[in-house]
Amino acid sequence: MRVLVIGSGGREHALCIALAEDPAVTVLSCAPGNAGTTALAPPPVADPNPDSKTEIAGEAVGAADRSDVSSPEQIAALAQRWTADLVVIGPEGPLVAGAADAVRAVGIACFGPSRAAAALEGSKTFAKQVMTAAGVPTAQAHTVTSTGELEAALDRFGAPYVVKDDGLAAGKGVVVTDDRPAATAHGRAILRAGHRVVIEDYLDGPEVSLFAVTDGTTVLALQPAQDFKRIGDGDTGPNTGGMGAYSPLPWAPAGLVTEVMASVLQPTVDELRRRGTPFAGVLYAGLALTSRGVRVVEFNARFGDPETQVVLPLLATPLGGLLLAAATGRLAEHEPLRWHSGAAVTVVIAAPGYPERPRTGQVVHGADGREVRHAGTSRDTTGQVRSVGGRVLSVVGRGTDLASARTAAYAALASVELDGGQYRTDIALAAVQGRITLPHRG
């Protein structure tokens, strides 16, 4: 099976590592990729001389196969030229733009929801509408389109204020604060950008990320994880795309996955199918375990980053076959998922100045270890790894339990050097120390 992965982040590197371990995956490519994916899943990029041939992944390809993936049509054309059997779309942007539709239109299996179904992530207002129709528990919310409506909604909901960008914001469009001026300023900035603003009730309790693979009918839940959005230790500073994660969750209540499957995941998939927009791909539920029970914080339409980096190493089931079954409507025929024992922890190293103004172009030393998952990286003409994004890379530690996995992750981190790089020192620490408590359900 020839598999083409679309994307350039840590999620895509993690996907490539897992796909490469599946014996059914015979040729693997990632476009545009990063410094970590190039050896494992070389992009289908040809020699700049259009009359020459370049050997890529063991076969000759022509110059037309440059990995330009800036539009759905270009992704589909690339998949055709490369004769992919399966395309796996990593980031939310191409999905919301309709890349999965374009790939399927040329007769190639694609793992990722249609444009209509990906609106579950592309519009928080649409997601709320789906959840209401499906009876999925979530926070009360109100969408506003003017500063007057914004102020009225903030008055109505009160502190702590939860202010969200209705559209895509790369995980950084949410502010949760007791500071009314800060909440107002964030909402006004979203409005100035031409987006709608969603004001929500505050949800207490710890948050959980749960991925589910679905073909639009059958749903298979993966193992839950917890990520860390704030830039600083102790959950301080601005939101980021994610500074680390761990799995499994030793503090999670028994039966959590079963409960979420019954109350959130299956009803959402059923409702989207009822609307004529079946969701085939990864349905990512961001959850809060509140005093009133499980509540959905948000939905994403793809694997999360950095949670993918800790969930996939624990998955014993071959990934390629699983994703192909979902992409071709045969998930009901797939075997139950199998998992390795133990735990995984990932810690992200971000560029100086991230998330506001990341400084890039720096050399990254020690980036080729097997524990490293590249994100914002590329190789210069001398082969050195350089930073090209805000979240530069992450390291993954495995262990028999969460404590040993955490130790392994920070030991691997010590081998990586990025001048001015930022990372949190407390990823998974509260869970290891038993300091995560669930609110009493009233």
C-alpha cells in the first residue's frame, strides 16, 4: 500500500513513524514534510531539471511531482501523479478547505472528513448546532458579531470568561480569564479579523483529549491523553498549540471511554450522517470532566498535536490498515484495537518568542534521535537542522508507567539544543504525583 501523508508538523512525523511500522505500508511519502520525515517518508519532490529523473522512495519520478500542497486541487493532483493508494491528511486547514473531497473525487481513498463534515472544527457555531441536535453535553454558548453583542454576552455569562474565535486559530484562539478587559480585548481582536466570537460557560474540572477513528458509521475510540496548552509551568502564560502531553491517564474514572463513546462520539457521528455529511477520519473530542459530568469543550477534525505523539506509540494495531478501513467504509470489519502496556510522555521545544513572535532560522543540535518528533524544522544545504516554526520539535519518552516515561522524555530532551528554546518542566508531573482531582459530581 502506497501512503501519502499531507502535512509538516509533529503530528505528521508521528503518523509517518507509526505507518512505517505497518508491514502493509510498502511505500510512504510525506508532503511537504519536515527535517524528520525526509528520510522516513521522503516527499515526492523531483529534480529541478524537468528532463531529469530522481530516485525517490525506490522509484523514478519526474519533475511534475513537486510537493505543492497549498490547495485541495494540488493535493489531489499530487496523489494522482504519485499513484497513492491512501492519502492521510494531517492538518485542519486542508480538511476545512475540502482536500479530502478533492482526493476522493479522483478515485483515491482518503483518511479525513469532507469539507462539510470538517466544519465541526472549522466553525464552533456549527459544532454547537450539531451537539444540540445530537444531545451531546457541552457548555452553553452564544455567538456574537458586534462589540455590543460581545459586551452583552460577557455580562450574561460572567467570569471566568471563555472567549473563542469561531474559526480556525491553530489552537490559540481561546482565552479563559477573570480579567474582563482582557476578555473584551480578545473578542474585539477576533471581530476585527472578520470572524465571529463564541462566548461560553466556564467548564470546571480537568481536560481530556480523546481521538476516535470513524468511517461515518462505526466508531473506534483510541486511548485518552491530556495535553498542556499554556506556554509556562503551572499553566501560566498564553495559549499555544500544545507544549506536551501524556497517555494513559491514571486518574481518569473507570468507564470514561465507554461513557464518551455513548454520550458524545457515536451520537455526533450519527447526527452528521443523518445530515448527509458523514464524518470519515479522526473525530477528536476535547472534554472537560466537570462537576456536572463530561462536557465537550470542542471538536477537532484531525489527530491532535502533541497528543498524537503519545497515543500512537502505545497503539499495537497496525495504523495503515486501520486508517484504510476508515477511509473505505470497512471499519466494522476491523479487528478490535490492541494496545501496548506502559505509558508515553512528550515534551515540546518551542522557539524563543513563541507563541507571539517566534524567532526562527536557528540550528538545532541533537535533533536526529529516535525519540524526536520534528515539527517546525527543515534542513539547510549543509544538512543541518534549522528551526522554521514556533513549535520546533518534541521528544517522546516511553516507560512501564507514567513516572518512568516522564523520566525518559526529559532525559531525551537534555540531548537537544536550541538557543533560547522554551519547554515546560512539569509535563505529566501532577499526574505522577497524584495531584489531579476530579470535581465532585453534584
